[in-house]
Amino acid sequence: MTYSPHTDPDRERMLEAIGAATVDDLFADIPTSVRASDWDLPAPLTEQEVRTELARLAGRNRMPEVSFLGAGVYRHLIPAVVGEVIGRPEFATAYTPYQPEVSQGTLQSIYEFQSLICELTGMEVATASHYDGATATAEAALMACRLTRRSIIAVSAGVNPDYRRVLGTYCSGPGIEVVTVPIDLAEDGSGTTDLARAAEALGPDVACLVAAQPNFYGQVEPMAELADAAHAAGALLVAVVEPTSLAILQAPGDYGADLVAAEGQPLGVPMSFGGPYVGLMAAPMASVRQMPGRLVGATRDAAGRRGYVLTLQAREQHIRREKAASNICTNQALMALAATAYLSAVGPTGLREVAELSMTQARHLAAALEDAGLAERRFGGAYFAEVTMRLPDAARRHAALVEQGIVAGHLPERDDPALRDTVLLAATELTTDDDIARLVDALEAIR
Amino acid sequence: MNVAEAPPADASGRGAAFTGPTGGEELTVVEPLIFERSRPGRRAVRFPRSSDAARERSAGQPELPSTVLRAAAPRLPEVSELELLRHFNRLAHLNQAIDLNFYPLGSCTMKYNPKVNEWAAALPALAESHPLDPEAVSQGSLELMWLLSELLKEISGFPAISLQPAAGAHGELTGMLMTRAYHRANGEGEQRRKVLVPDSAHGTNPATATMVGYETVTIRSNERGGIDLEALRAALGPDVAALMITNPSTLGIFEDQIDQVVEAVKAAGAIAYMDGANLNAILGRFRPGESGFDVMHFNLHKTFSTPHGGGGPGAGPVGVSERLEPFLPAPMPVLAAGIADEVRANARAGRSTPDARFAMDWDRPHSIGKVRSYFGNFGMFVRAYTYIRSNGDDGLRTISEDAVLAANYLRVRLHDVYDLPYDRLSKHEVVFSGRRQKREHGVTTLDIAKAILDHGIHPPTIYFPLIVEEALMVEPTETESLETLDVFINVMRDIAEQAVTEPEALKRAPTTTPVGRLDEAAAARRPDLRYRFGDVTDAPAADTRERRRAAATRNAPRT
């Protein structure tokens, strides 16, 4: 089926007005030597048929009954009202608010989003969003290079491996060097960024230190000390944070972070096998002119009505072309709206409840596995809502549990062989006591 | 007047008098900010308490050190669910959207976004699947990605696809990083430092070249709106890495010397990049992959109807030639066991292939690496796959035919009243110039756009491409009925008439929108980029110590 409304008489009328005999005449400007050969594509489907096909594919996924997967993407409650808001066609089927007079809904919601992200992070300015946490991190690190006029980026091994891969790719073009600062991987070590090695890595050409709070392995980093180390070397601290944790953990602006990047998926965005998500980025006002991406600002019309517009566009590609701060054009406005609706729905109390419940259940999970003698924490020190545990024969038992409908977290060994026979287990407010009991029972059965 | 007295938005959408929080200025507020609706103690969502057992059990685990704890809760809004919903519904009412009216924003392909696509993307087994779920439980998602890649290959003529890039500009970045990797692999990485970009290009093209460390060289257009072949040939040399060309161009014109353009680029050892933003015009008519291009990005949110979302999410897969294939981002969805022809045939018939197994292939030694976390904007893949399967071979061809028909219809019905600097066959869009109205009546293209707003129609893209004075870039798409096109034609003709008879009225437009023309200069001069709670200043603190001190004050307990 097609969604074209045109009847054959409509087409005739248009062709006649144009003065063309057939629609083929409208493609006469394509040189004959490069006209498309026949393609081999499937026949059209009716709605009924296409639904069957999509239901078939969905049916090929086996939804886990219990999952402790996190590793950067988290299953949280998405209040029904959030889905209702982002389902509004006035938001979903509009585009970039180039005409502010008929885009105040989108513009005001982005202004609210920017305000919420500033408040969560303790920073002065936040962008209208980025593709995801990884690209926001890469763009923040590149921004640090512009701000400091330095060309090396130091990144903690505690940052999500996927983010580090994307950072490496982004830096490969302009030839910016990326050095990795190890985390303390000793058995029962801190599992956090090695401060001595960080100080060592922070040479005179290093633009920034990128570190995550909590880090990929769930461990709580000494961010203020990392900030001091970066600043002592004239470098910036780029803090990569998990947004729900900010209900409990210190705001990055309060420990001296210069730039903040985050994945906003936990704020009301479905996991959807990896996207669309929403990247968050925040900075001090003094560096706003080096920020990549869109910004919305408040202003007024001639009649004194408050209104919102895209602003400081002189940083952007459509004005600055090759001199732009980034090539980013589209952002993730609809997902930013989801985050705005989510944060408004849960409010300060709800966000704290989410963070506390997630943390309590992660601790409950770790304690239950330890008490049963099944697993023990790989690292010492505090963790947030995710915990790395030693689990003998982890890969085999992980695979066996999958067959029982249980995903026993993430296996970090693919990214770091030193973490063989460990699992990274996450809990959220949706993790129940029964889920934990089921994991314990299942692991006991396949000791 | 304090926040507690913020009035409800009035149904007319014109707002009511209200002193804003920015300090004493009289402002009329159409809809208060969500923060201004906040009342301490209100809430929309509650969460369960943890069990006694969970709390007891977890007591022995390490406590968070007090040094990492937040001093005061973030000041998120406190609203009831109904207040929340009304707030956002009122904001929604302030937007123009495809689902409400004609939205001929040139270069953006604002076509109808079919609702069955949304149904598909929301299927729980797809929407609730975790990107790191084991492959054994994600076979459906992986098969969908593989099938979509196969369809995009067939549509574009490229032998390989990466779905990973999150947007068109992100696809460009991916393509240029692969270009760079290719030249480096051939030992020409240092030598080839220039990227040629026509003067009609999207701003993302030169910005992308810069991000990859390339120098942009602008190639002028000829008097017919195409790339100037002589200028191109003169610029090509052993120092050129690539040509980035949009085809059909941003003038809505097919490059009728595209065969010679590609030939010249390849003869010079450079990569031929096609910006596929305007693919909607050429489905089934021109396949870049079989015409010699090395790489192209698709915009799934344009050609393949995924909703634009007020500015994203998009998705920008790239197709590549054989010589760039080794450099594609990792990982790639692959058919790890089973026969491709059989899987494709079964999927056509709506059947699964029992012994087929899909996997993510990370073993790509020459890959440029990852450009995005996980696998890309999967939700957009679901929508695009649904759309392509719904339309099928005939439907996809019809899309381009009807899109081109509509653009040409607008061209011939309006070219007597608006100048048409390049009066040629249109593809997906047609670019008029308001220069006559400006010169003769002092009415600018901005005035025309604002006047269009008063007719409930979203204006075309304006002042782009840069090579057209007072540009009005109109892209009707294939989903607008002839009646709608005729209404638009009448509106445009009326406005042209009004430019002669009462130009001052056009200067006052719009008068029926929720707000009038906004003071953009003031917004840029004194940036107000976030809500102030009354105790935050914008003065940037000099150093960390000072910022920490300021933060400590900000986080002091409040009553």
C-alpha cells in the first residue's frame, strides 16, 4: 500500500498543468547511462499483512522473564503519562522549530529540558540534546580540546567501553590522541580510576580527563579528586553521569566538573534494543559559544509575550558551515521531551525513590548472592545500583540461565579479559525480591 | 506577583498578563513553565517501598561516603498527573505539525508518518528489548536489522550498509571517516586533505569535513544550478579526498551531468560521496551505488517516514561501495547460519527460517570503529522496515513519482508570481526566490513566510540554499492531496498579490499565531537558556573553588 492520495485523474491534471505527457518525462534529466536497473524488492503489503510480518519478527525475540542487565541501559518504570505526551502528534510530527511562532510547544519543552538538566547536574547551561550518551561524551571531549587548545584526551577505563569506542572513532578523524587511564583492577581493589596513573597521564597537552560517576562497573568514583587532578594540570574534567543517580550523588557542578555528558535513556525512554536515546550535555555559561548542538533561549515578541527561539546559532553548521562547533543538526527532541515529562512526573521525591530503590535492590542482590556463597563482590568500596561480582564459570552459567529466561547481567570479559568470570549486575526499582530469589535459586541449581 | 498566582493558560492560546520570574518585567505568558506550575508536595507518580527483608539484607553492604552525597534535592517540578498532562497538551496546541496541516519544509521531506509504523515500534518484544540481551533471545531484532539492510542495499544499489549512524549528519561523519581510513590504508592519508563541496550544499557537509580534519573547498554552481564541471575538474587533484554532493541538489534539481561528475572524481582517486537527503525523489529511478558512488547516507526520517519528533530522533544509515566496505562501523548484523536467499524469500512470504541464525559481527579489523553506542536508533529501523514493506516495490516507485509530480505542479502554478532562478524540471522540491517582492515592494522572504503562518500552513524552508537570493524552498512530498496543493498555491498567490497592494500588512504577520515575531537578537545578546529559581546568577564563576562555593550556597537547605 502507499500513502499517496493521488487518483489517476489527479495525476492527469497535474501532468497537464506541467505540460508533460507521462510521469517518465519528469525524470528525463537523469542521464540514460545511470538510470536505475530493475530492482528486486518485495511486493506491497496491506496493513493486515505488514502487522503479521512485524509480529513474526517480534515473536522471534524471547523476552527474558527476569533480567539484571544494565551496563549503560536501564529498565525503569515509564509512567503511562510520559508515553501519552510523546505520542502527541503535534510533538511527534513536527520538525526542528525553525518557525518559532508555530513551534512554541517544542521550543518551550526544550527550554524546560535544558533547565531540568542544569538543575540535575548543577551546571549553568545544557544543550537541547545529542544522539546518545556516547556521542555526547565524544562531543564534550572535543569541546574540551577547543576550550583548552590542547589535543590529547585522557579517558578513564571506568567509562562505558562503548563510549570509549565512539570517542576513539570521533578522535580518529582530526587525529586527536586518546590515552586510557586504568582503573584499580586488583581483586577487592577500589575498581575506580587510578589517581596516580591519572596524574601521570595528565601531561601539558592533555585537554581533559573523562571519568564516569558511577563508573561502568557500578563503583563510585572520587570525582572531586579527579577534578582536582585535572585542574592541577590545566585540564578539564568531563563527568559522564547516570541521571537517576543524581538524586543521591553529588551534582557534577558541585565537585568541579567542567563539562557533563550523560545518557538520558533512564529518564522515561524505552530500551528499544539500543535507541533512539537522548544524549545530555551541560557546561558553564562561559564556554557556551564552544558548545555543539542546539540551544533554546527565552525572549519576547513585540506585544510583550514570552516566547522561545533557537539561539546562539552562530555556533552551528547551517550558519558557520566549515567553521561550526560540530556538524550536529538533528538532535533527539522527542526523547528529550520524554525525559522532560518523566522528570516532571516523578519530581524530586520520585527520582529519589527510584534511585534509593534501585540502590537498595542492588545491595540486596549482592548480599543475597554473597550469603548463598554463590558470588562475591569483585571490588571493594561503594557502588551505586550496579555491582560487579565474581562468579565462577560465569560465561557458561550465564548462557545456561538465558535458557531459563534469566539474563544474569552483563559479561564484562569481552571488553576486559581481566574481568573474566565476573558479571555486572544491575537493579532498578522494577527489580523485585522474587527476581533476586529466582536468580539465587537458578544459580544454586547449576553450581 | 509570585509563581503561586500563575494563571491557567487561556484557551485562546494568546496568554494572560503575568509577571514572569525574570524580575519585574511585565510579560504575557501563553503557557507557564512547568516549574511555575510546581507546588511543594504535589506529585504524579509514586513508587513502592523496598521490603523490610531487602533493607535488612542490604545493610551490610558498603555505604556511600558522605563526600559523594548530594547536598539538596534537585528542584524538579512537583505537579499532579493531570496538571502535567494539561501542561504538555497545551504546549502541543502551540505547535504546527504534519498531522495538522501542510508542512512543505524544503529539504526535510515532511511526509505523512504512518501510524502502523508506531504500532510496530511499540511492540513490547521490540521496544522493551535490551541492546545487550544475548543474541539467542534477540533473533527477531537482529533479523529485522539484517532484512532492513538488505532492502536498503537493493534500493540504493550499494553492496553493504551500516545502520549505526543516528542521523543524516552522523551518516556524513561516518562516510567521511571511512573516506579518511580508505586513503590512509592506501598510504595517501597525509596527501589527500581536501574535500570538495558545491556551494549549494547543506551546511552539514562542510562541517562534517572539518570534524574529520579535512579542509573544505567550495565548488561553484553553474548558471543552470548544477555543479560547474570545469570548476570541479580544476579543483580535483592528488590532494583531494572526496567530493560531497547532494543529488538531487538542494535546488531540487537532478545533476544531469552526474555521470561525468562521478567519473572525474574517481579518475582523480577521490571518493564520491552522495548526500542522500533527497532520495525521496529518485526511488527506482537512480541507484547511487550502481552509478559509481562510493558512499551515501539515507535519512530514514525523510525518505522512509519515521517521525521527525520536533527535531529528532532520526537515523542515518550509510551504504558503501566494495572498496569502502572494510571500513564500515562495527558491529554489523550478519546472517551467521543459513542461506541469505532463503531467508529473504521466507521473509517476503512472512515466514521465519528455522535454521537461520543472526549475530553481531565485531570481527572487522579495518573498521573505523563505533560511531554510536550499541547498534543505532533501532526504533527507527522498525518503522522504516514497516514502511518499506508496506509500500513494496510499486509503492516506493509511486512515492518518488508523486513527490516529483507535486513539486513540478507547484513550480508551474507559481513561477509566474515568484521568481524561479533555476527554471528546470524539479525533483522533490522547487526553490523560488522572493527577490521580486523584496525589490519592488520591500516584502522579504521572511515576511512571506510569516504571512503563510497566518493561513495555518507551515512555511517552506527560507534563505536556503544560500546561492538563491531570498530563497523559498518548497517540498510538498507525495502525501499531500491535490486540494491541499491548490490551497497552498492560492495562499502563495494571495500573498504575492498582497505584497503589491498592502505590503505593510505582511510586515505585521503573523497575527494569528500564539506569539508574534520574536526578538531573536535579544535572545542571542542576553542568553536566557534555563529557568532561574531566583537564586542563581549567570555570572560565570572564575574557578572551581568559586563554583563549588556557589554550589554550596545553592544547595543550602531550603524552607
